[in-house]
Amino acid sequence: MSGIESLSEYRSVWLFVLFDLPVDNKEARRRYRQFRDFLLKEGFSQLQFSVYARFHGSFGKAEATSKRIRQMIPPDGRVRLLIVTDRQFGKMEVFYGKKYVPTEEPPPQLMLF
């Protein structure tokens, strides 16, 4: 097998970044935007307000991304990093209102590997 089918749903992982950062003054809003922009440049997708996730082909790659994020955390606020397997992520239940929607699929660019 090649491409995304060969990735184990137990070895590939999703890295979540959950955060609450203050936005009560101009400087705090600037730090919030910088942190959010950093996550987007790192390839994260917004799942909900202040909840971002990115797929990684391995735990080691997710750890490397976590290290970069830790260096960018603003001095105040709360930030959580959570790694779950693709299998666990796929078992998440997602609802828009009362309508069930499937979880996000791993990004197609992984087919290049």
C-alpha cells in the first residue's frame, strides 16, 4: 500500500491546541493574533473558537510541532496541547446544531509520502 491508506490510524495522530488568551487591551489582542496566525502558518485548522487541530503522520512529528508551539505561547492566558491517535479522532462525534457531521479527514497532501 502507498499513500494515506498505509498510514496506521494508531500511529498517525492529531495535535490539538486549545487556548484562552486575554484580549482586554491592544497588546493582548496583538499577542492573540500572533499566536493564532502562527498556528495557521503551521498548518492547523480551526475546529471551534480557540480550538485548532493538525494531522501528523507520527507522534514524533507532532512532538516537534508541539515544541515550536511551546516557544510561541504568550506570557499570559492558558494553552493546552493534546495528542490523540487518528483512530480516537475518528470516533469523535460532531454536531452542527442537532445534525451529525463526520469528523475531518486527514489532509490529502499526505499522499505525497
